[in-house]
Amino acid sequence: MLVSQTKLVLQHLKKYGTITSYEAIKLYGVTRLSAIIYTLRHNNGYIITTTFESVITRFGAKTKIAIYKLEQ
């Protein structure tokens, strides 16, 4: 039986507390994490906060990444 990407992301959030787009792509093949987070928030009622962290890319440029956190 196939598990939906939404369920995989929710399971990850419940187990680890947070997820980033990189983790979602690498672990689950999820390329539209923000859409899944939207669904979990608006259709399923989960409280998920977004914070941003500054990181350096592999090319040496500064950028910000979103970190989604499931609130208990």
C-alpha cells in the first residue's frame, strides 16, 4: 500500500518535530512541501509554525530556508 506524501510529512513532523524542504525532497521525494503544510494547516487543523534560518549555499551565497514545526 502506498502512503501519501501528506501522511509521510505528518509522520515526520510527529516523530522529529520539524522539517525543511531539503529533508522532504531527500527523504520522501516531496517537492511541494509548502502545499502539504498548507493542507495540514487548513484542511486538517494542525498548528504548524514557520521560522526562517539563514544558511550559506554551496556557491557561497546567503539565503533563507523555511523550517516548519508542528506545535503540540
